[in-house]
Amino acid sequence: MGPQFRIVSVTHFFPSRRGGIELVAAAINRRLAGRGYAVAWFASASSDTPEPEAGLSYHPMQSCELIERLAGVPLPLWIGRGIPALWSAIRDCDAVHIHDFIYPGSLLALVFARVHGKTTVLTQHIGEIPYRSKFLAATLSAVNRTVGSLALRCASRVVFISNVVESYFRARIAFQRAPLYLPNGVDTQLFHPVPAAERMAIRTRLGIPENAPVCLFVGRMVEKKGLHLLTPLAARLPGIFWIFVGQGPLRQGLAPSSHVRIFDALPHTDLADLYRAADLLVLPSRGEGFPLVVQEAFACGLPALVSDETAAGCEPVRPLLFELSVTAPDAIDQWQRRLSDLMADRAALDARRGPVAEFASQAWSWDHAVDVYSRLYQGSME
């Protein structure tokens, strides 16, 4: 590879949005730039678009947020002068890396790459999202069967970050080339465990009661993350100190109290400290494969209670996860009982901290992931 092998990276937002896909793209793009690639990253414009870095440039796209305002689904429509710039960048690049086909900008980039005959790697993070709205669920299913099928077959190579997402699409699409399963990595230099005394010092610094059982939620505050379960659980379990980190349309349904703390987006260093301070990550999400926050939590030694669907997204780690259904008629009662049981035996949770951190350090490597992507860009991996 020459020092200026050029990659166009496409996501729906930049990392300031704090979504998992954008954070994954940031981890990949920065490591690519560090290896001598020239990466041009296109995403929807925001008030805090990142500053250019060595080897990594950012290209904000003007967008229309009509779909999100009407339906609560973040699907920005790119408009304006950025579209010719995207066309030119793809024309002049060596390979295109698109994250998730579902976004209009991703589809636009895929069309441009197809026209210019460019190697296109499509990383698919999300499969079926079981919206409670029958209309939204049916619409997404139809899009996956039609647009999704076409997009995934048009890409040069498809990468799935989750076993459950891979199984979902393999059952519906006849791939011309076998897709790859490649889990995301985790930055173990930033996300790592600390001794118990340091955990308590973090609690003191953050104003978290030293002896309280602490549950942590991290993610976009949207329907698929399970906020409809967590909001009543926080009210039912006042003996637990709850910490919510994230932004989104369901944020207004949460109210801070003596046992509920709410943070907007946090720097990674502060987020890592929250992982270390908490006793349990709680994530009753659906339709998103295997979320990066679970990997980050594990790397810090934090056990996790997740949906059975999320647990299925990474079979090797499943024995170390606590999992429950989120679709059972009495799901809230089941989660309440499990949380009460887990918090009644915090010594057992502490005993799990070492094994989960060890698994993360051994199984999830960004360097390995970027090695694979590098070979895919250059067409040297069959």
C-alpha cells in the first residue's frame, strides 16, 4: 500500500452524536490514518464537526431532518453542495467504506461507488428493529427485503459485527461473496479495570453513594434501547442508584431525583470512569446487533444485563452475560426481579469483573479489525 491510499468513509453522523456506529467509524478511521491512509469522512453536518487530523479530513453534509421530526427515526437526507463533493471524492478514491445501508447518505455513496467502479466495503451494524409501531416495523422489514438486499449484494464485501444481524440477512439474501463476521474492537488503553479502592475513589469524586448498588445505562435514548422498560424500573427500584448517559427523543421521559442521575454525552475518559464505578450495565435493547457499550463496559470489568437478542449478537461472550427477554408480557416484572436478585449479591457481581475484563482484552482488538479492513480495501482477502 502506498502512503496515500485514499478511503472515503460514510456514516450518517459524526461522533458528536455519540451513537455506536459513529464511534466505531471513528476508531477505525483514526487507526487507518495512523497507518498512512488518507481518509475523507462524510457525515451529516453538526454544530461541532471535528477538526481535521493528520490523515483524516471531515466533510459535513447539509441535511434535512424531516424524517426524524415526523417519525422519530434519525434518517438525515443529504442535500446541497456536499453531494458533488462526495461524488468527486469517491471518483478519486481507492476504496469506499460505508457503515449501514439504511441511511440515505449511505445509499447515495453506494450508488456513486458503483458508478465509479470502486471497491466498496459495507459494514452492517443493524438488522431488524422491532419497533412498537407496526407501521415502522413493517416499513423497515420491507426496506431490508428490497433496498437492503440490493445494497448488500452490490457492495464488494459485506462485514457484520454481530452474529444475530448476520443470521438475519443470510436467511434473506443470496450473497455473491460470503460476508465476514468481524466484531468491533475496544480501546483497552482507555477502557480497562482498576482496583476496588480506585473504584470507590471515583464514586466519591462523582458524588455517587459509596455503598449504593449502581446500575448504568449508556446509549441513544430511543425506543430500540429499551427506555420504556428502564424508566419504570428506575421508579420501582429506588434502592438502586441509576445513572443514564445519552441523548435522544426519549430523554424528556427521564427526570433526575435522589437516586437517578442523568448525563448528556460525556468524554470517553469520564465514561470509562462511570463503567468502573457502576455495579452493572443495564441495556434492554433490540435490533442493534452487539452494542459497543457492552464491549467497553466489559473492558472496564463491568458485568452487563442485556436482552437475549443482544446476547445472541456475540455467542462467544454469552456465558459471561446476564440476559432476559424484553418481549415477554411480564418483561418489566422479570427485569425487576432479576435486578433485585443481582443487587442483593454484589459480591457475585464483583467476582465477575475479572473474567469479563479478561475476555474483552483477549477477544476484541481494533488492530485486528483494521488489519482485516485494510486487506478488504485492497481486494487481497478472499
